[in-house]
Amino acid sequence: MTVSQSIRSLASRGQTLAVRAEFIGPLLARITVGVAFAESGWGKLHNLEAVGAYFAELGIPAPQLQASFVSYVELIAGSLVLVGLGARIAALPLIGTMLVALLTARASDISGLSDLIGTIELCYAVLLAWIAFAGPGRLSIDQLIVRRSAGVAPLTRSLPAPLA
């Protein structure tokens, strides 16, 4: 085997491995934001008075109503993103909550682009935008439904030949 053939073989194996592992990125993104929002929503639901008072301090209109609304949005949409069910749509209201958080709770901490980039709210919004645009990935309920409705066995896909 020549050096050129060895390089091509190694590149082919690397490509095969990358294709097989492509589910990991969306899965990690969904776990990260899904758990964060589901836990946050659950915590807010069990402390609505304090959350409403905080929202009132921030100048958010109808703070008690908004506290309840945001709590349910975070709990339900976060859970949907976590399992990958309607994840593209569920990500949208969560992006909205992050934008509101940036404009209210975090506004005084942000004086420039570098401050904005360093916020967890923007990181969550970017991960959620990725999920909204790219979808939840192969290891999700959405993909299971698509595959079942198309008559394709779950989690199968045409992959390059196995690593030799």
C-alpha cells in the first residue's frame, strides 16, 4: 500500500466515523438546554410568588401572569426539546424567553458585544436556534416518528461501509 493509498484509507475511515457520530452534537445541545429549561421551569412553578416579584422589579408587565406563563413554557418546551419531540417548534418560545431575559434581567450587565457573547442566555438562544434550524438529530422522537411513518426501521440509515 502506498502512502497515498494509506492517506485515502485513513481519510475514508475518518469520514465514516464522523458520519456515524453526527447525532452527538444535536443530542448534547438538546440535553443541555432541555434539562436547563425543564429544571428552571419546574423551579419557577414551585416559587411563582418570588418569580412574579422579580419580574415586577424588572418592569415586566403583568408580572404574576408572566411568571406563570414563562414557568410553563420553560417546563413544557424544555421537556419537548430534551426528548426531541416537536423540538424545532418548542425551541422558538425558549429563544423568546432568552431574548426577554437579555433585554430585562441582563441588560445592565451588557455594555458591548463581548459582554453579550459571554452570557449564558445568548449561548442557550444560539443552541436553540441551531435546533430550530437543523432539527433535533437522529436520536430524537421526531426522527423516530418520521422513520416509522416512512416505513424505515428506527435509527437505521445508509452509512458508509464499516471500519475495517
